[in-house]
Amino acid sequence: MRDDCIAMIKRLVAHPTVSRDSNMNLIEDVQEYLSGFGITSRLVPNEDGAKANLYATVGPAVEGGIVLSGHTDVVPVDGQPWDSYPFTVEERNGRLYGRGTCDMKSFYAIALALVPRMLQARLARPIHFALSYDEEVGFIGAPSMIERLAKELPAPRAVIVGEPTSMRVVNAHKGMTGVETIVTGHEAHSSQTHRGVSAVMTAARLITFLDDLAREKAAGPHSQAAFEPPYTSIHVGTVQGGTATNIISRECRFKWDVRCIPEDNPQEVLDRFYDFCDSLLPDMRSIAPQANIETIVHFAAPALRPETQDGRAEQLAKGLAGQNATEVVSYGTEGGQFQDAGFSAVLCGPGSIDQAHQPNEFIELTQVDACIGFMQRLIEYQSA
């Protein structure tokens, strides 16, 4: 069984589904594989058809199904010092090396490899596959698929998102909002600052304001869950602006994110930032009427919240994993999107987030074995 699962992991990793490229080779491969067992896959493509989500059902079309969710895209390998070709799985020292082995193709590769076992078991309740695109660049693909699942599937019992949690059950994660702010100033010679509006210096004031907000969040109140850090964080990642030291800058843009604990609302941060922007505009436009501050929210993924009285997904995953406790993580996933659509959701998948996005990404074979055991117990549970 392990050999079949490793073969499927190798098969999926061999598709270089970096987010900037199409994922259709992998999607069509999975579709063909499932079709060989008489299982129909449904695709939810993006606008130009270059990418698609896939969902499929193994077993009867009844309520009580379990959705196994995973994203098909991986992060780039450009500039990373890999010891082997990233898209060919190499097995050594009890590990499988390759881009996506950990984050997160192994989870649904193992489930796909066990489809013959699912069919042999004559499931009483279904197991659904839900594979998305463009998670790594802003959780873009999943919402259109989740909408279809909510409309078309008999009500599932739970969603298990197979992000790398070392097979521990995670019932909460932070939300993530990705933002870009573009400041338009007015160029002039730097000896005549009274005639210009510096986009760079205005951006610096905005970034300082965000830093002040971040410090305010760090001071409390903190989350009741054991996040690290235990508060909403605000971070500016890139800044680009200006053309020369002696030219008052016309444009500056910076990208920032808010990683919000479930108790906080990211809109509160955005609204306070917008108000501060508005307070700067009158002085800017008194010199240059065309001066402006534009803020674009590129993506917003909600937090995953602990469900009251141990949610259905949490209860199920703890039983399958043989655990009594749950954990939380600070990174974002599609779990919050499923939950916001009314699904009970948790995270539980093989591999450690410590290896995600790294050169020489790997998954331990012990984690592969743990996930196989988890899937076997899931098949038994859905057959009872």
C-alpha cells in the first residue's frame, strides 16, 4: 500500500504546478485516473480556462460525506539551492524530496491511491475530493468550487483540509488579508520641497501608522487560542518608489498583510488605515490636486474558528488521528473559506509546515504511513 501511495505522490509532484503556470496537466491526470474507476470529476475553471478546481465523489450520493480538500499549486523553486530536480521525487534517508511533497500533494495523493480500497469497502457514506488552484497566491480558486459543493453535494459531515500539520488536528488558524497601497505624489526638484508631494515620504508615514497599529495589536487583547504570536499581526513586505535622490518622488507602492486572530475583524484595521489616508489627502492636494492614495485588497481569506462544543469535523479527525487535543496555526488556509460557507472544517495532513516552501522540501515516510492509517480508518468509518 505504501508503494502505491509513493507512486501517486511521485505522479502528482511530476506536474510542476507552480502558481504562475497552469495546473491543467495535474487536473486532467487526476480526472483520467478517477475515470478509470468509473468516477466522474467535475471541473470549475477560472475565467480563461488555464486553471481549474476539481471535485469528485466516491460512494453514494447521500448526506454525511467527508470532503478531503487540498490545493494543487505549489510555490516557485527559482533561486533555491535544491540538491535534486524539484519535480522528480527522490527518496533518501526515509524521506521523499520534491516540491509539493509536504505542501501539500501527499495528502490527496495518498487518498487517491486508496480509491480502489474505497470502492472495495462499498462505502455507506461518500468521500469527496476537492482540489483547488491558486491557494498559494491568495486563496483564489477555492471559493468558486466551495459554492458549487454547497449547492450540489448532499450535506457533508465534515471537511478535512490536508495542510501539513504533522497529522495533528488543527481547529483554528488566523485569517489573512493581502493589501497593496499606491501613493501618487507630484514630482519636483528636491531643493523645492514646497512645490512637490513626496510619494515616498507619504508612504513612510502610512507605513509608520501601520507599525503603530501592529504595536497596538501586540499589546492586547490577545487570542484565547494558543497562536504564536497570540495577536493580530500587521506587516509591510515590499516598498518600491522614487527615481532619484534629487527628484521628489511621484509614486510609491507598498504591499502589506494582516494576519488576524479569529476574535478580530481585519476590516477594522483597513477602516482605520483608510481614515488615516483620508486625513493626509487635503495637504497633498493643496499642492497637487491629482495627488492620491489608492489601496487595493488583493485577497482576503477568513480565519478558521474553533467550533463550539467540538465541531463535527474536529470530533471526526480526532477519532481518526487517535488524538484528544487540538492545535492552532498562524498561517492561513482554505479551511476558513469552507467554514464561512457553512461546512464544519479542520486541518489535518502529513508533513511539517517547517519544510513548506523550502529548498529540498520533503516529507518523512513515517508521515506517509501515518496518513495511510488515517485514510484507512476514514474508509472504515464511512463504510460502517
